Amino acid sequence: MGLPRLSVERVDPDTPAASGLLEAYFLELRDRLAPVPVTVVARWPDEFRRSQAAVVLGREGDRAVGCAGLRPLEGDVLELKHFFLVREARGRGLGRELLAGVEEVARALGARRIVLDTAAPLTEAAALYRSSGYGSIPRYNDNPHCVAWFGKDLA
């Protein structure tokens, strides 16, 4: 795979880069899930501010190009939410690097498992999760917009 091209770090949810990427995520989600209504927000919810939660940024050089949130579910299980990479950073393996970095942050938080859900139009995300060792799991939430649920045990 070579040297990582993306630096991945846990950041304060209120940093401008984290807020901007979250807003970009919701704007794209709104477009891709239409006509399903999507509320666009630019502030990470409080559930990502807890001690066992995290907001993760991926930077290519000085530019923040990706984000993800981890929030506690139960025990040593974290849920991955709002995984996003800006369009111009896609297709170059940076999503895989961001996901690997998110998994490292989850391990540092004491997680033994990550779970997530995804909507039907987000086929690229589902393919990334599958190719990164995430397997299909039973539905664990009541998110009405999702069609697939994934989980991965962290070594």
C-alpha cells in the first residue's frame, strides 16, 4: 500500500474543519437521498463529545478532506457515523486510509467492535466497508433510511 497519504487525527468537534466537513456530508446526503428530507447541520451533536466518542479528521497535507464520528452504543461497541470524503479525494484509496485511522481511534477508546448502517444510494461506502472486513449484521437500529448494517471486530 505504500506510505499513508492521509494523516488521521481525533479533533475537537467544534474545529472549523470538522464542522465544515459535517455540513458537506449532509449536503451531499440530501442530494443523494432525495426525495427523502435531510436536515443539514454544521455542528457535531453532543453524543460525539462524550469521553468514549470521537470526531476524526483525515488531512491530505494541510487540507481536511474527510471526517467520521464514533459514538458509544453499549459496552465496548462504537457506532461509526457520518463517514465522508470530499469528492476530489475519492477514488485514490484515501477512504480506506481514513477508515483504518478511525479504527485506530476506536481501539484507543477501548472499543472491540464497530458497527454502522448505510443507505441504499451510498454504494461506494458499502463496497469500502465490505472490502475492509466489515460483514453484514442484523439491523441494530431503527434508521428508516438505511438498508444495510455492518460490523467489524477490532483485533
